Amino acid sequence: MGYFQTPLLGFGGASILACLFFCILFPIFLNRWRQLSSSTKSGSNGSSHNGYAFLGDEKPRSQRLEAKRRQRMDSFKDMYHKLQNLEDFPDILPEARQMLESLLEKGLRMARYKPLSTNILDIKEFDAVKLQKFMLDRQTVVGHEFEAYVRRREEGGPPELFQSLEEACKFLQNSAPWNYTDGAWLARVHQITTPFSLRSVTKDAWQIFSEELGDGDLEKNHIWLYRDLLQSVGVNLPDGHTKDFIHPRHGMEDEAIWRYAIGQLLVSTFPNDFLPEILGFNLHYEQPAIGVLKANKELPEFGISPYYYALHISIDNADSGHCAMALGNIVHFMEIVRETGMMDSKSAWKRVQAGYCLGQSLDEKETVDDYEDRLVEFLHRKASIAQKIHCTSRARIGKKSLSSWFDPDEGCDTGDDSWKDEFLVALADSKPWVHRGDSGKSALMRELSWKGRMFGAFTHDEVELMRTWIDTLPSKDSGRQELAYWDLVGGFTSVEKAFHPPRRDVAVTHPVFSVTAEWTPSLRSKFVPQPPSQISRLEMDDLMVLWFVHSALLENTISSPHQTMNPLVSHCLQILRAEKGYKPEGTGIACMDEQLRPSHSPDLVSIGLDIFRRHSSTLGEAPTCLGDVLGSPHDDDLGDAARFAHKLLGWAQRPAKNMVFLLGLARAFVDLEVWVAGSDTLLGGREREALRLMIERKLVGLEKCLDELKEDEDRRREFVAGYEIGRAEIEKLFG
């Protein structure tokens, strides 16, 4: 019988459906709409949708909406602060993952409301040519929008982003939360936990992040530029990673801005679990945006430099810039997926699309709720008809009869409208009339279509909105809300290697926060390098463990973009660029040059893999990830080198606490690199020369770091402690 029970007292199914809509749904939605306040999400300046004026006391509804908005924004702000200080709040990780999955699911639902002709979901299976055409079409649309905007301005139209200097300054201030996390979505890709087969993809993605940070040139750092822009108009905000930054007194109270900012941070936090989504998100973010083009034109009209926005227009170009790089990353990723079978190709593409849709949904003021409000609106316009129709049907929705749902004595007209959400949930579960996620099976849609009893009562757009609402209702088959996103994309698959038993430790995934060993500053503050390392008893297994792990020492120092706005971290970035095999920094920016004209510039990981290949008889098969090299920290037979390696990884995950100590450790491992580069048995000539050039760049960077510390004796003691501990362990293992 489903939710509609017999006997029907002579009413046919279609009559019941008509009764449901005209006698029950319309009055419900009319009552609901009358209570909507002027502060609903899509209204502006206190006005309601399309200028309609409604009767009734709006204050209770307005207060509830504002309370929910404030609760969401406070949640975003709290997460914003904690993710940028993750080592102080490791317990936030489960909540962060759940929030990310929820945003991804909502992004996919939002995308279903968009025309397929302009929707990435229209590309059912991955096709590089179709994806490129989609991006070109999107750029054309933005170009036409901007041309129309320019014509309006030339014809005397006013600025459209802001009307005064005060509004322009407020616009810039409100945009700070997301611009202070510029590039954050790529901050943790291409780390030592990245599967080695994917490092060619993540290297190109991480290059974009490096360029967002100016490749270590502080004056080119995009966040530095934005802070400078704010200060030029008299806006002085606290540092973006501090608790003070999220305080309401700074006036940054736009929920949409905080939602976008937190989306950028969340998607970066689990790089191996969400790599396809990160690549899709990056594709959306690097494409041209009409708002950026308008800001570039309007800011000078109020005497404000537009350079920050002009830079993004240039650097994100689709020929040689970040947009082209983002597209190439996806094509390369999908090729590897197909070649290796590490993921189901269809699921991988759906997840790339989901990442793109996440960026798209965060970039808009509208939410799914706004589309549902439009549904309410057109139901309201027809309500006057329904008020003259009477129904005595005993049909039921959920556990209540139709008449009970709308009975004032049962609480529907008391000012507390929480029952309405319950009603909509019940309606969504009212098979056969509504099949969650499948309008084609829903009897309701058949009655609204041609030859249905209600055909013509709704316009085409209204029917399509109803259809989309049904199609975007999440499935209840799993019984678990946290699985809703994975149901939409075909299930979860991590790019991490599947270990048996499963491993979720610092050697195979990120982030993982385990208890780390303590260290104390040295008694000496003056750094004196020791003589070159003398390796007398080489254990190849131990060498490989430390070789791969030591590349992780500085990786997390740049994981919070706003914290890169100081010279010390900028020097760390340049050291990382050398370790990861990027060309030396020039006066310009590389963009596609790294991919189009690659030179022999291996990173530390590829050098380690070359050692494996040359010594396969001793070392065995080359590893596919760090977990193959480094055993679990819980293994009883873990050797001394592996135990020290786990300490290194633990220290590296707390860069705020251990920054200078990690630099000292990195300097100790340069001594080991010098020995490897000088050995004619470990590496071939090209790799040895590449390693020597890398060492030279690293030593320059480390000297710059020491120069930054020359006035801080306490921190120099931390550097010396790292160097002494690192050298002592190396000597103990190989001396």
C-alpha cells in the first residue's frame, strides 16, 4: 500500500494526487511562504522573492533563519581556524572529513539544477576533447558576460560590484577569508605519502600552489599581495590563522565567503582520499571568473590598485597558465587511472566532476535551499485556486493523514514550523508518488507530464524544478548520511596502497597525528657544520628508509598558506622546490614551461627509486609508496632506522612547533646527500650531477634561513639541536 492507504472513498489515484497538491501542499507552502522573512538567503535589501509582499508575523521565522545562519557560519569559522592550526586540533579530523563529504554531496545536488549544456555532469564518461571544449565554452560564456558588462558601463551604467569607496573597501575586507587561503586546496598534494605512480600528476598540481606563493619570493606571494591591498585602503586585519581573525568585531559576516574559504581548506586536508576531487576543484577555481574581471575594472575607479585581480587574470590563462595546467593534470590523472586500474575509471571521473561542482557551488550565493524556495514560490502563486477545493481523503503521508498534517490543532499553525520539514521528508519517502533520486519512477511526475491528470497546471520550468528536486533527493538505502556522497560517485577508493591489514599511519596517509618524541634545544647557539659524513657500514635498507623519509621534513611548513607570509617559510618553500625537482626560480613564472620543456631534474623520491633500480638484487622490487619502504610503527621487528624515520615523520607533522628544529634536521641530511652524490656505486652520472645541483640550492636556502635567525639565539639553539640529533643518528646507523 505504501504511504497512501486505502480505502480511498471513491477517489482515483490521480484525484488523490490532485487533492494532495491543491488541498494540502499548496496551503502548506502558502503558509510557509507567508512566514518567510526578508532575510531569506536569496532575498536582498529586506525584499522577498520577485517583490511579493506576504502577510503574517515574520519575526519568529526570521529569528530561526538567522540563528541557523549564525550557527553555520560559526561552525565554518571554527573549522577555518582549526584547520590552519591542525597540529593543535588533531581531534577535528573526523568532523572535517564529514563536513567535506557533506559539501561535496551538496555541490553535486546543486549542479543538477543547472542546464546540462553548461554543466560538467553532461560529460557522462571522461573524454579529454569534450572536457577541453567544455572549458572553452565556459570561457566564452564569461567573455560574453564581460563584453555585455563593458557595454553597459560604456553606455553610462554604474559600477556593479560596489557603488562607493566605502563599499569597495568592505568588499575587499569581506573577501579576506577566502583570499587568505589562496591555493590552499593544493597545499598537501605531492607529499611523501603520495603514491609514487601519481607523483608526475601531483608535481604539476603542486607547482600551481608554489606559484600562488610566489615560488618563495615574498613580494609575489598572492596572500602577501592581498594583505598589502587591504592595508592600502586602511583595512588592518589580524593574521589569517589566528583566533582573532574569526572574531565578529572585524565585520566579516558573509556566510558564503566563509563557506568558500572552508571548502578550500577542507578539500586539501585528506589528499590521498580526495585527490580526484582536488583536481576537479582546481579546474573550477583556475578558470576565468566574471567577478575578478569586474573587480579589475572597478577598483581603479575608486583609486584602488587592481593588481591582485589583474595578476589572477593573467596567471590563470587557458594557454600557458594555471587553467591549462589544471586541465592537463586531470587528463594525466585519468590516463594513469586507466593504465594502472588503481581506481574504477568511471568513479574516478565522477569524483573529478564532484570536485568541480564543489567549487562551483561554493562560488555561488545560491544553495539548494534557494531552489526549494523557488518551488515554494510557484506553489504559492497557485494557492488561491486550492483554497476553494475541499477534500475528505483518508490518504496518509508517513504516519499522519493528509488532513492531520494541515490541522491547526495538531501544531501546523502555532508559529513553530519544524513540522513542515518533517512533512517534506515524509513526502520524499511517499512511494510510489516520489522515488528518491529517480523522477522517472515517480508517479507524481507522470501526473504532471503529458496525458497526466495535472498536465498544464504547471509550466515547463516548474515541472523541471520539481523533477530536479526529486532527482536530487539522497538515497536512504545505506541508512547512513555520511555515505550519501559516496553513493553518488560509486563508492570510496583511496589512492593509497591497500595494505593487509589496512594501515592508517603516518607512513601511508596524511594527516595522521601520533605521539612524537620530545627534543630539547642545544646548549650551543652557533651552528658549526661537522666534517662530511663517512659511511663505513652501508645498510641499503636503512639508507632507503631515511632517504625517502627525509624528503618529508619541510613539506608541512607551507600547508597553511597564510603562515607562508614570512621570510623564513619563503626560504623553506625554495628549499622544497629544489628537493621536488623544480627549476631554479627566475624573474618570471614557469607555468606550462615545466611540462612543455622538461629537463632532467629529478626529485629526492625519483633519485631514491633510481637507487632501488640499480640495486634491485639487494633491495628487491622498487616500492610503490612510502609504506612499502617503511613498516608500521606498531611492527615488533621495526629496525632502528625505521623507528627514527617514524620520529622524523611525527616531527614533520608539527611544523609550527618544530619549524626551526626541522630546518636543522634538514641540514643534517644534506650531509648524507653529499655522501650519496659522491658515491659512484649508488647513482649514475646524470643523477649524481642533478643531486649536486639540488644540494647547492638547498645550502643557499638553509644559509638564508640561518640569516633570518641571527638575532634569535633561542631559535638558533633549536636549529643546532636538529642538526646534532640528525647527524648523531646518521653516524650511529652508518658510521
